Amino acid sequence: MAVSAHDPDAALVSAAVAGDRAAFAALLERHYDRIHGLAWQMTGSRSDADDIAQDVCCALVEKIGSFRGEAKFSTWLCGIVFNACRDLRRRRRSLGSFTERLAVLAGLARVPDGRDAHDAIWLRSAIARLKPAYRETALLVAGQQLSHAEAAEILGVSESTISWRMHEIRRLLAEQPS
């Protein structure tokens, strides 16, 4: 593993990969808010963000050994969160929202609380009119303050594509009535 010296997490990552539990815990503590925040931005739900953050933290125990250091640890971690959110959307699409509504009606699941609904509306209102590729780009670049190169790596596109998407996002948002 070639961890970049420019990565502020380099020492912790190396120690965690070597089995140092305290280093692993420090990495989780340092990055948990970012994990949860990205999951919340992508799902629009605090409950889903909680679940995804927990899943990512558990999966990280096994995945950290596969970190090759080709990107900053935080970029690699955002990619894991991004993929976990995509997987959740895929699973939900395959099951359909009918089963979720049925579970609420049957009393098997709780109705989202008012604050969660308010936050989801606020988030969706800012990005609802964007195409999925633009929405994902905006969440990574603006929401997570990743560089265009880091976002490009996560999305599997070129850095110039990210730059172009951000230009288009600014143009599209400027055209929307206030």
C-alpha cells in the first residue's frame, strides 16, 4: 500500500491496516460526520443515513485492507459511501415503495418524523430539477467539498466531465425561478 504523504490520514491508515484498533477508531471518529453527511445528502433521510453510516463503518473493517493509497483516504471513503447509497436506491427500486407504505400502514415501520421530512424537502428542493449525473456531481463537489479529480474518480468519469457538469449545474440553477 502506497499511502500518499500528502494525505492527512496516512499514518492512521497505515496503522489501521496493520491492525491497530485505536488507529481504526480514530479514523472512524475523524470521518463519521462526513460518512453520515454524504449519506444524508444522497438519501434525504436521517434514518437511511444512520443505516448507511453504520453499514459503511462495519464494512470498513474488512475493506480498509484493500485501500491502495492511490487517492486520499477521504476520497476513497466517499466512494464507499456513494456506492452504499447507490446500492440502497437499487434495492429500494427493486422492492418498490409499495412495501414501505404497506409496512407503515401495518404498523411495522414508523412514519418519518417532522424534522426528517422538513430536511428532506429542503434538500430535494435544492437539487430536485437536476439530472441524476448532475445531482451526484453536485453532492460530491459542493456537498462534500471534493475536488473535481476526486469526484471524477468516484463517479468513474474524467475530471473535465466533472468541470463541465459543475458549469452546467450553475447555469441550470441560475435559470430556475427563485
